[in-house]
Amino acid sequence: FQQPPYQHCRRTTYIATHSTASHHRIRKRPIMSNANNKCQLVRETCRRWMAQQASTTATTVINDAHIPKLCNEILDKYKKEPIQWDEEGWHYSGSNFSGSEQQRKERVALYILALDAINFCFWPVRERKENHADDSVNKLEYDTLAVALKRWAEQDDGDGDEHNHSAGDNDHGVESQILSHHEVASRSYAFAPPTLASMTVSKMNEQLVNPYLSDHYLDNIEKRCELWNELGNVLMNRFDGSALNMIDQAHGYAPNLVGIITENFPGFKDCVVLDDDKDDDDNQNTIWFLKRAQIAVGDLNAALQLQLNGMEELTCFADYRVPQILRKAGVLQYSPELAKAVDGNEEIERNSVEEISIRAATVVSVDRIVQELNKRQSQTNHTFTSVEVDWHLWQVGERLNQQGGLDPFHRVRTHFY
């Protein structure tokens, strides 16, 4: 399996639209999702991969016998306290923002997109400074990054009255192409699209790492900066500088939003092309995961209380933590060779059979867990989704990891998770 080339943006079309001015202006039309439901593609291609692997010497298998016990644990937790997003309070909510409610929502949406754009690969672990007094190593995790970005976002919460800026009025000198019905974020906001579009590595170090991550090492900062540039530019050029405008394009349907993010932001297009000589849109040749695109939709839905339809169609977010906890529960079992590599902290090749199998097995096994949970709906009067189960497993995994109760996770150098 070869690493697929970095996916490029598809061609952008142009349409004439009537603005509040008396003349027509030209704006770029956002690229809409293909007719295929991207979430369904994740589910179908992962199932197909696992079925194909069953006829070979599989590196990862699903042990269904351990699913009922794990479901009992999830149900016990749910009965005491329903599964919640951000139960630890790590994320920016804009609760102290002095502007309008619409402005607050725009800021929260931009925070979520900025966070999920760089939500990947919190390793290799290494010291930030050579002479730590306690010789401790870097402990950068997702929560560290989420809180750091939250603190940065809060810096201009009191500047709501200075918020009136046009979507296209940015540091690049791009003329405003159409006035949005949403108010866009003030330039002073850390995650305003013009700020993201003009971000550099030195600015990222100066404005994020030094003040908010001084005791940690942010690996692969060049790629993270590139993804922020992409996020800012696409929002300005295709969505009038507004994250809420992008959300509106989905018409309240979660898989649509996953598709919009996937098609407009190449950095979110998390899939494996099995044969580089064939089209990446040939779904017989592609295994889809879309970890960060789907988690962005889950986060946006929860943070903004969007109540999107179709959330049950999203799959789990195939990363490194969820398979780690599934393995501990006995649901995922690795071949001796793969177990030795993972437990020895050996790096696994990106897009290898081993990596694809771990991620595909994670998606398929969480679907089976959801099915088992919903067979017991009479116990909770609640219909579970893969997103909720993912949140539960991830939160359990984070706590166990902090307590030193987990075996190592599989290590792959990637910007997709």
C-alpha cells in the first residue's frame, strides 16, 4: 500500500450574485458534497475491508463475545449520568463574550473548526526544554490543546462592540464579494478566517505555543499552520468568511455537513486510496474514515446545540484512543506481530494493512456496540449513536491513560488523527 498523494481542491465554479450594493459581484460557489453520503461510505468501505481481511491472515479481528460486557459498562455509566460532550469543560463556549448571540455562535463555530483542523498526532513525546527540573516529558494531549485554544479565544471576549467587520475585508486585500446574512468574526478574534489565512509558524509559536503551551511541545507545527491557512482561505473564498454560512449549506442534515467539510477542505479528506493509478472517487478503490470531518460535525452540533438531523448516520471517529480502549476491553484483538509492534511503541507505516485494519475494525466494532446497546433500549429509553459511544470510550480512555492504566496506542505519523 502506497501513501496517496495529498488531495487537491476540486475546481471552483463562479456565479454572479446580487449583493446589497446596486451592482453584481462575483463570488465562489462552495463545493458541495457528492451525491454519496460520506458517512455511509465510511461505514460501507470499512465493513468491506474487514470482510476481505477475514479471508486472510488478519492483523486485527473483532471479538464479538466481549461486546455485551462493554455494553453493560456503558449502560451503567449512562444510567448514572448521560454521556455528554465536553463534560470536563475544556472547550470555548463564549459564555463571557459581550457581543450578540449570533456573534458568539460564529466565534464558537470558528473555535471548533480551528481545533479540529489541528486535532491530530500528539506524539512523538519529547521534552520541550532540555533541562526540566523534574526531568518530565512532554504531556501534550487533546485536552491540553483544547484548553490552550480556549484561553486564546477568550482574550477578546470583552470586545463585542468592535465586531463589525466585513467578511472579505482582510489582510490579503481581497474585496468583500458579498455581504453575509451572518456577522463574521472580528479581526481581533484569534480564529477569524483572515487571521487563520495569514497565520505563519512564527506567529503560531508567538501567539499560541509560547503563552499557552509553554510546558509542551507542539509537533508538526508546519502542517498545523498549513491547515489553518487552508481553513481561513476556504471560509473567506467560499463561505463569505462565516462558519455559520458553511453550516447553513447543510440544511440541518449532519451527513451533508460532513460532505461539505470533506469536499471543501482537503486537509479533512481522510481516506486511503489503495491504488494510486485509479481515481480516489472510485469507492471500490478507497477506504474512507473522515475522522476529523465527522468529529467537527459532532462538536459543532453539540457546542452550538444545532440538533442536526442524521447524527445517527455518523460513524465513530477512528483515531488512536478508541481502538486502545477497545483492545483493553477485548473487543479488538491484534495478531502477535502487530501486538508486539504496538506494545513496543514501534511506528506503523501510514496506509499499511495494519493501520487500515485497526481503523476499519474500530468503525465496525463501534457499530456493533451501538446495535447491542439499542437492543436494550427498554433499560434507558434512549437510542444510542456511534458518536455517543465514541465520546464515552474516548473519555474512559483519557482517564485510564492519565492513571497509567492503558497499554500503548498504535503510532502512525499522519495529520488525519
